[in-house]
Amino acid sequence: MQTPTYLAAELRLPTNWLDYTILGIYFVVVLGIGFAARRSVKTSLDFFLSGRSLPAWVTGLAFVAANLGATEILGMAANSAQYGVYTTHWYWIGAIPAMVFLGLVMMPFYYGSKVRSVPEFLLMRFDRAAHLLSSILFAAAAILIAGVNLYALAIVVEALLGWPQWVAIVVAGFFVLAYITLGGLSSAIYNEVLQFFVILAALIPITVLGLKSVGGWDGLSDSLSASHGGDFMTAWGGTGIGSDNPLGANWLTIVLGLGFVLSFGYWTTNFAEVQRALSAKNLSAAQRTPLIAAFPKIFIVFLVMIPGLVAAVLVPSIGTPDSDLQYNDAIPYLMEQLLPNGVLGIAVTGLLAAFMAGMAANVSSFNTVFTTDIWQRYVVTDREDAYYVRFGRLITAIGVLASIGTAFLASSFSNIMSYLQTLFSFFNVPMFVVFIIGMFWKRASMKSGFWGLIAGTTAAMVNYFVIYKQGIIDIPSDQGANFVSAIAGFVAGAVVMVAVSLFTAPKPADELQGLVYGTRSPGMAEPPAEGDDAWYRKPALLGWGAVVLAAACYIPFSF
């Protein structure tokens, strides 16, 4: 997939004082939330995990908002303009099952063990080497991904409002730095709840007016089926093994590469997401966090897919040499063509909110991992709690500055979504294989975690940079290569972990309580709170309901 990361210069929006007033109000509210949250920060647990005090509906909305960044808004709309209804796979098979697995299976281990971060769980299950390596890998990935969101924001603002890229990067970076430094994770989470609704307010008018402009869903479907073929409006058409399709993937690589390895690797081990659940007030709320998030996630696909499809109808040559518009221009083009002033200001604010949410999620998880897993554990130990709060604020500033640097690194890649998927295959997939084997196999030795991480990361990088980039094996697209890299990283990590475990000592059985499936810790035996018998407080019912609903959504797009 070759979608440029720049937007067409002619997409400058006719913004006026009303639009800028709406934008200004949003930034004032963002800072106000930061100042309000500052009063609740008294300990390091308050700063890094909101004192484990937040209700499930707040953490659930923050969980889904943290993912509404560059890939969701620009990347998925671009995917839809280029590939059609194939975009649904990133949601219904590439997110929902993994989110349900996180809530029902993994959160009892995370929350019950009282860890402050995902890498800290590896310290308890394996050893210091696995913990330190995973902490470094995650910290690096968080800064790189935060930079992607900053860069995506900058190219949108430059094209739509005329601000230079560096101005957009610095302004957004400053506001994220301000409200996280002031209020820690609570500030980030409450801002993400606000951003969730602002993003919806931006995308819904674009979707509704876009559909109206092409004659509704029937008009949209008829036009694209005629111009792009019937498979363009189906989820599984043309994905048979040996069949040729633009995505460069068949049903097997979609199910295994995206639906299992990449999806589970991202949703179950990415601390930028898991951190929201760890801040919940009890185990039940922590389990329900990703499950509550799963329901809006099922339907958000329509708000990013339909604008991309509409753009493909209104500009039939989009993304080709015959057009000045690229696939990434889909949503900005519709904003320019369809939205009146006022609504336009809300849409611009929604885009800024999306990118800031994605950046803030990664910066807040970075400061937690760097402070608690690297600095406090290996550099400066046994200091008073207030010291680590101060250091957390300092490293937040450093993280934002580093993100500004990696924002310009992202500009060297031809597609921001492919870039992100590549990072996930390098960093998240190896961590997932270590987690899944360590969590379900008692015999996995302490040393196997470290070598599994090394093998998985190396295999994914070798597949991408050597086998794919050097043309040793022909893979049709970057996305197809990412799916294969994810599978290679998972298999290599698993094989090495099993081999190392067979020749090294396992962790003593009494140290595995609450860390391996089939064992329990006191934190996992938490009784239900008074009144927790309502159906919406039952994780299993919520989880299976989300899976069934996501599967049912495929039915209209399968034929």
C-alpha cells in the first residue's frame, strides 16, 4: 500500500472566526481539566495510575479514545478509499476478539498482581533481563508512535489551516505536555473522554452529509460496485488463497496475521491501552474497561470507512497519477466540500483531538514505564515517593520533546498506517508471544522470556528489512509484509521460548501464583461489590455480546 503522508495543498479550508473560537474553547477546556486533575495528584500511584480509583465507564471511553489517533482517522479512511470494505477487518476481527480476551482472561492477571505496568508483569513472571528489555522496547515504541500522531496532526493542520508543520507540532506538543504534567494519568484519561465525544461530533456530520451527497448507501454501493468491482463492497471477496487482491493478503494471513498475532499483540500487551484499565477502581471495573470500549469500537468503523468510500465516488481517480488528491485526503476533502462554518470548526477540533489523544496515551504510558520500570528499578532506587512524581513530570517533558523528533522521522515513510503496523510487528508481537506462553505454560523458564523477546523482534525485522525489502520473497504490499512479519515474529519467539525452557530451570511453583492460568492470587479472588449483579456489570456477558455483535456485522458485507 503506497499512500503518501502529505495532503493536497488545495484542501485549504474556508475557516473563519467561529471555527477558531470553537478550537480555542477546546484548548482552554483541555488545560482546565489538567489544572482540575492536579489537585488529586498526591502520590506516584495517583500520577501514574490515577490512584486506581476511576469508574469503568470513564476508563472504557478513555480506552477506545486512546486508539483514535492517526491510523483511525486518516489511515482507515484512506484504506477504505483504496480497498473498500476490507477495512472492516481491522475492527471486527482485528480488534474485538483481542479486546474481549484482554478483559476476560488477561486483566485478572494484570490487575490481580497489582503491577503498575505491562513490563512489570514480565519481571514477576520471568526475570530482570526480560523486564528491562521489554521496558526499553516499549519506551522506544511509545515515543515513535506518539511521533506518528504528532506528524499526522501537523500535515493535516498545514493543509487545512495553513499553519507550518513545526508550529502545529510544537503547539499540540505543548498542550499535551501541559495537561499530563499537571494532572498525570487522570488528566489524560478525562481529556480522552472529552476527546471521544469531540471526535464523534466531527465524524458523524462528515459521514451523514457524505452519504447524502452520493444517494445514500444504495447509491454508494451501486457506484463503487460498477467502478471497482463487486468485491470492493464485500469483506471477504477475493481473499481466497491464491486469489489476487489489492490488499495483498488472503483470508489465512488476515485471520492469523491481523486477527490473531497483530491484534492480540497490540490490544493485550500495549501499555498505552492496558494502563487505562489498570487505573480502574476494582478488578470488575478493570475487566469491563476493554469490554465497554469494544461496543463503540464495533461501530466506529462506519464513521471512518464511509467517508473513504464516499471520497472514492466523488473523486473516482483519487490516489492515482491522474488526480491531485491522495487516499489520505479523503476526510479533509469531504470537510472542505460538505461542512459549513461552525461545523467545520468542530471537525477540525475533532481531528486535533484524535491526534492529541493518540499522542497523550503513548506519552502517559511512556512516563510510567520509564519512571517505574527503568529509573526507579535500576537507576535511582529507594527514594521518597514525591521524588518519583517529580521525575515523572520531568520525563514527560523529555518524552514530548523526543516525540517531536520522531514526528519528523515518521515523514520519511510513505504511509503512516503501514509505518505503525510495522512498529507493532516489531515491538508488540514479540511481547505478546512471551506473555501468552508465560501465562499459560508453567514450565516456561525465567530465561525464556528474554530470549523469546530477542528472537521475535529479530525475526520480524529480518522478514521486513531483508526478505521483503530486498525482494527475496515477493509480497504484494507493505500491509501484507507486516502480516507476514507478525507471524514470523510470533513463531520464532514461541520456538525459542520452548527450546530455552527445555534446557533452563523453571520458576518455582510458589512464585507463579496469580501469574499463570489456573493459579490465583488474593487480588484475583475479589468478591463482587454490592449491587454488582446487574447485567452490564458482568464481564462475561459483555464480552461474548461484543463478539457476537461483531460477527453479526460481517453478515451484510459477506456476499
